[in-house]
Amino acid sequence: MRILLVEGTGHGFLTHYSHALALGLTASEHRVRLVTRSRDELNGLDLPIDKRACFGDGLGAWRQLRAEVRAFKPDCVHLQWVGNPLAALHFVIFCQRRGVVVLYTPHNLLPHRYRWALQPLYRLLYQHLDAVIARDGHIAWGLQEVLGIACERSCVIEGSPNLLSHPLIPRVKVDELDVHTRGDKQLLLFGYGGRKKGAEAACRSLLRRKDLTGLHLILAGQGLQRSVPSVLYTELQQRMKVSSIDRYLAAGEVAWLFEQSDLLLMPYQMQCDSPLVDLALALGTPVLRSDLVNHPNFDELEDGCTYAATDPLALDSALTWLIDDKHIDSLQEGLQLRSGSQLLLRQLVDAHTSIYARLIQPSSRHCTGTPVLKPGSL
């Protein structure tokens, strides 16, 4: 099959997801082309895929994409992000008039900005697509209940391929950090800043501990330190080793940082289906998460542990169990034995290939039946 993957943001999880899917589909001997932004953060990686980093800003990107369709002549186009639903609708009609199937994986059902004002346009777009692939049951529910998309036209493929765990991704040392010595325990808070991610709660929990000897807390990500009150941050620095990396980290740096860390802290105070869980587990790092962090396949006490976000002392107890009772060592050993596997990516590729093939068949021009494809079920 000839598959055109389109990812228009060029940064973060979306571009990692798209590159991983392109790698997997290419390895399965499909003819795949990935089209991304000209400022794609992964442009420096030498990956064995056909990639065009050409998108600029505005409506010109959609003209460029039409040119790619004319040149590549795909059987299907798979969109990974849509910021302008009206322009996307015109593009979908353009493709379908040429017999090209169009699918969309909405990593967010609606945009964060102007979501209710734009909902009618997104609803119209979703109704014209040949199929919509939901990454989890929450999105699938929203497609049906919020946007009125019949279950016959939506498919569920759970899971997140981990590009950074792929052996083709080089590891790059973070300049601000020393190489981790296994005598210490390195605790990682990672991601863009935001108070609902719970960095302040994690710092307060650590300060309530009597002994912080041998612990090293790392806050990695732009704006993350600013979500912690300065007085609290200074007090923590006086009692333990703390490092802050207040910038964007490149892909190779992220992979190195996770492999160096002993525990990923996710004390989130909001409902979230975070791909960071998949990333940590793929790189052999146990996860301490609040029960607001959803994950369909998290194995409690094997992949890490979960505490109740509504219990003010539950995080303290979880840290005690992991660090003082030394369960963190056995968790890490077990994960490292299972890490690095590309099984999840192969399962996702199989699921996507099945959907593509069925839609491309002339007799099945539109999505029929009620396909719910989950990795491992094929």
C-alpha cells in the first residue's frame, strides 16, 4: 500500500508517534511517506524513512499537501493533527474525489483554544472522513457522544509507540547533569510546566521526609521549575540535591535522561492519558503516578505504583514503600529486562494495516462493521 502520513505540529508526542508509525509501516514493506513541518524537532535524526519536512505556516501548508498527494499518489492519507478544520475539510474532499481514503487520529478530540466555537466545523470534518482512529476509549466515547460519529466509522487502537526507545535513536548526554551513579536514587519530574502536573506536591512530600540522603531530584522541562514556589524550591535545595533543566530537551537527551533515572514521578492533579508512562516503561524506568494518570495496561507493583490523589499523605506512603523499603530496585530490574521491545510498535502497525487495507478495497470504500482493534488482539 502507498500511505501518506501527515503530522503538522513538528514537536512533542505527535511527531514522535508519527515517526514511529512511519518506521514500523516502512519495515513492513509498505510504501510510506511522512510529511511534517519544516521546523520538525526530529529533522536531525537519520531515520530509514521517506520524509518530507516542508510545511510552513498558514493555508500554504494545505497547498503543499495537495502537491504531495498529486506527486505521491497514495492509496490513503492518514492525518495526525488538524488545526484548521475548514481547510482540512476542503483537503479531505480533494482527496476523496481522487479515490484516496482519508483517516484521522485525533490525539485531542477538539483543540484547547476556542474548542466550543470550532466544534461545529470539527463535527463536519469528522463526518466527511472515511474513518477516525481513537487512541483510547475516552476519545472513542467523545466521538460518539459529543460529535455524533457512529461507532461504525470509528476504530480504537490503544497504545503509544515509543520512538525514543527505538535502537536507531542515539542517546545524548544532558550537559547540565553528571552521569548518574547507582549509589544515589535519581527522581525525575518531566514535562512542560503546569501546576496541575503536581511538581509542588512532589516537592512538599519530599520535604516531609526525615532523611533525604542519597536522593537527587531532577525537574526537566521548560517552565517546570516555575510551577514550584521559589521558597519551597530553595528549602528543598538546602536539604537534598536538586537539578533544574528549564529548556526543551532533544529526543536523544530525553532517552538518555529516562535511562539514567530510577523513578519517574507523575503526581498529576488532573485526569490524563499521558504517553510518558509508555515512554518510561519502554526505557526501563518505574513510574510513581497518581490515580488520575490513566493507562490501559499499567501493571501495578510491576511497572510502578499508584496512589490516591485525594489522600494528602498517600504520596508520602508510596515514596516510603519505594525508597525506604527498597522496592524501587526490584521494579527497575524487572522493567529493564522487558524494556526496549518493539512488540507494541509491531502490534500497532498490524492494526493500522488492517484498517488501511479494508478501507482501500473498492467494495469497502467507507468504514463498515464495528472494528475495535487493540494491540495483541489481532
